[in-house]
Amino acid sequence: YWVVSLPVQNSASTLWNNLQDQISKHSFDTPLYRFNIPNLRVGTLDSLLALSDDLLKSNTFIEGVSHKIRRQIEELERVSGLETNALTVDGVPVDSYLTRFVWDEAKYPTMSPLREIVDGIHTQVAKIEDDLKVRVAEYNNVRGQLNAINRKQSGSLAVRDLSNLVKPEDIITSEHLVTLLAVVPKYSQKDWLSSYETLTTYVVILCNKAMHFQVPRSSKKLYEDNEYALYTVTLFGRVADNFRASARERGFQVSTFNGCFFLYEY
């Protein structure tokens, strides 16, 4: 759309008719719409000149806020996969708003000075920008929480919740023994199996609760995805910290099962 302002010599109606005639001669299929602006309080020349400078700043600011809103709506449509054509002005499609524009006398009384009208518009847009920032922050927060939940439920073993992969019988907890969980890259499984017993002392321990004896090779694979494998390892609790430190050095992610949740060590 082109917005054209022309000086009125005789009457606005005559000017409008002449404009339509001239446009139709050169481009007969170009529709014209009359942008109806009421008579406003012009004020003095000095006040108009001062306001003209401020209008450039206000126009840049308002245009910037409008683009922010448009980009945010387009981003929401892209993420949701829906095209709602939600860009409206006061609930009216942009095309309809422009071609059927009506001055809002209730918001912007024509008897008010131009400065007051411009300041009122600027203040209103500034409030809209503040509200947008709050809404965007809330949206990003909820989106981040949702992504975290999805990663825990469907992500790799490195990020997902492991509690639903571990059974009570997989965990040994006593006064002296503790079971740790190790997330091992698939390509490092042989390295894990050949080295975990030597990461610290007293690792080759598996306690049979019924018979109370100890056997070697306590590491057991519980689960495997496309990238990682989940192993348990049972050892004396007093060497658990040393074991975790040594495991990290070899690229193994070790976590401690504690009731219904895990304490990760990175």
C-alpha cells in the first residue's frame, strides 16, 4: 500500500475524484481507498516543527515493536505448524483495517493537542512492548520446561530420567555397599567392562542378600539406546567418590540412585 497525502485546493471530494481519474488512466486495475483522517488541532508552527522531529523517533519505535509482534506470531505458527493468519489490528485483518480505517475518537479525542495524541500512542505501544517481553519470557520458560521433560522421557541416556529403567532388584544399598549407575557410550562398552574393576578398590563386589557372599563382575547392563548403554556397578560406599572421579576421567557418566531420583556427577 502507498499512503499519499495531497493538498486540498477546492474540496476534498473534488481532489479524490481527480485522483481516481488520473490513476485509472495509467493503471485501471489499481484500487484506491480513502484514508479518513479527522480535522485535528494543528497548533502553532513551532509546535508542529518540534513534533515533526519527535514523530520520526516515535515512528521508528512503533514500527520496531510491530515487527517484534509479527516475528513472534510467525515463530509461534512455525513451531505449532499451524497457519492461523493471526496478524490483526484490534481483531481486524490488516487489509481491512487499512482500507476501512476509522479514527478512534474515544482513544484519541480530536480536540486534544497533537502532542498529547502522539504521546498517548507512544505510551500505549511502550506498554504493549513490555507486555510482549513478559509473555515471551513466560513462553520461553514453559517451552524450556517442556523440552526438558521431553528429553528426560525420550532423550538419550545422557539426559533422560533413568528411574523408569531401574528395578528395585537392580539396586543394592546397605551399610557398606552402594550401587552406582554408569552411562557408557556404546563404542566404549568394552572399555567399561575391562576397566571398571580397576577404577578404584573394592569394585568387584556383588552381595547376595540371601546367602551373604561376594562374587566378582558386579557390573550389569540394564538398558541400551542408539548412543549409550546403562550399567550398574556395586562397590563399597567409602570408595564411591574415588570411583566417580576415575570414571569421569575415562568419559563415563556416573549417577547415584537415591530413592526416586538420581544424583548426577559430571
